[in-house]
Amino acid sequence: MYAVFLSGGKQYKVKKNQIVRLEKLNNTLDSTIEFNKILMISSKDSVKIGTPFLKEIKIKALVQSHGRLKKIKVIKFNRRKHYKKQQGHRQYYTEVKIVDINNF
């Protein structure tokens, strides 16, 4: 069984006991999160698709860690104009473990 849910403007496909890196969430470590914006759920015999969300299904997750990804370089450059601008960016993330997918 897997589900697709929406968090931080992005869609994630998850299964039970899977660890997922999401956009930074303001939750403490070892706290439980409940995701309500479920787009789709699939089991061995059936598939449910929301319009746009499924109201009766919830995903419970446990916050495991917070961190930052590797640095990416943002370079703006115009040739023959003596223009070069460099900048670095490190995105924050929250790592969660999917505990349960409630299918009512």
C-alpha cells in the first residue's frame, strides 16, 4: 500500500516505514505529524483518487531529524560585459518516518 500526499507545495509518494525528506517543518524532534492533504491511495486491490483531496484518510509520521542539504552554486554570468555574480544556497529539510497510513 502506498499514498501520495501534499506537503510544502510538493507531492510525495510514500509507503509505511519509509523515511522521507520534506521541506522544513516547524516541529520538534520525536513529535508526531498528521498529513491531511492526501491526493491518492493505492492498495493491492483498489485505488482511490481525491478531488482534490481524500477526506477520510490520514498519514501519521514521526519527525526524526532536521538538517541542510549540500550547497548548490547559483551563478549569473553575461559574457563580454564584465558581469559575474556567484551565490550559494543550502536548503533546509525535515526527515520524517511514515508510521501509519489510516485507510477508513
